[in-house]
Amino acid sequence: MGGAGGIGETDVAHLRRAIALAHEARAAGDEPYGALLVGPDGRVLAEDRNRTVTARDVTAHPELVLARWAARELAPGVVRGTTMYTSCRPCAMCATAIGYAGLGRVVYALSTGQHDAVRPPGDPPATRWDGPALHDEARAPLEGWSPP
């Protein structure tokens, strides 16, 4: 079917909607990515498209926006039963937000390798990372802390 186990006809229909949202993003001048959330009952809860250019916000990825919405607006049990459908495998930023939001499943159309094979050149230049540093000072606020 879609090249991966566990993907059915309903999943394919939702992936096609994510791809349609990617087309909408591109037509609006944004990067071509789209995503939607489908609740445990099969109903579409929310959808979005990339808005990084038009919103002038490098974090306006649809997957991040929807993960934040789900964590804020849905009960934890509903979030756990919710599936995100995306036109491409989410980037690291979005994947982290999806994990923190607690979404139960992600279904994507293009893998990272497939995406990279068709994406035009021009990604931002590599950022220089220096560290770790000041270990003892930096760990002090973390010692004994536990998340709420």
C-alpha cells in the first residue's frame, strides 16, 4: 500500500490531505509542508500548513503548531489516542514537540532521506556549537528538581 506496515486506506486519505496542505503552503509562498491531527474517534481535530515565510517565524512548522495545540487544548487521554499525519517526516524540533505533547502516533508520507533527495539546496548554514562548559554551575539549578 504506502510502503510501510500498519498504514491503511484511512491513513492514505489523511496523508493525501497533508500533502494538499503542503501544496497550499507552497502556493502561499511558504515551504511546502502540511499536517493534520485525527482524534481517537477518527475525526479531524485540526490542520495546518507551513507558515515560516508568511509569518516570518522560523518555528511556524505545522507539526510544531499542532503539537502545541494538542497539548494545550486536548485532555491527555485524547492526545495519546491522536494521530498526526504529515507530508514529510517531522524535523528534530517538531519531533521533540510531538513527544512532549504525548501524541500517540505519527504517519508521514516522505522519509527524511526521500525529502532530502528532492529538496532544493539552500538549507541554512551549519551553526557552530561549543560546549559543554561550566558543568558544576549549570547543574546546580537542576539538582533535586523534578518536572511538574
